[in-house]
Amino acid sequence: MSEQAPAAGAKRRPSRKVAEGIVVSDKMDKTVVVAVEDRVKHRKYHKIIRRTSKYKAHDEKNECGIGDRVRLMETRPLSATKRWRVVEILEKAK
């Protein structure tokens, strides 16, 4: 039995979602609002539809500015509406 079984009562953490989007607001302290675009095919008409969701994300060092392209990762709830955190800034706004 060389396989290692997880300890009794230990739970495996589910994989966290990752998203990319553009910062649309940075007015809050350590929080940014990121617009994430999703492309979905319409069930009946088969047209590609663009859907935009806005997520509040934790920005620990207040580095992000409006227009920056960022990568987000899902995390534990940090406030009533904040469940994402900024992992990295992919591209700064011009």
C-alpha cells in the first residue's frame, strides 16, 4: 500500500475559477471592479452573444488602475460582495 490516503476528515479544496477582464472602477480602497466578458452561443439562433459580468476583486496593494487588463482568481468571501482577488496585471492602461 504505497498510496497515501487523505487523513480522516480532511477535505480536498475544489479547483478555483480563473477569469480575465478589464478594470472599470478603482475608487474603493483595496477593491477594484472588473468587467469580464463571456461569449455564449444562443441556444435557438446559434449566434454568438457577448455577456459582461462585473466582479469586485481584492487588490491588496492598490496597484490596478482603470483600463488595466487583469487576471482574477476565485477566493473565499472577503466581504458581502467580494469573492475574487487580483492575481496579476496582464497589461497596464495606456
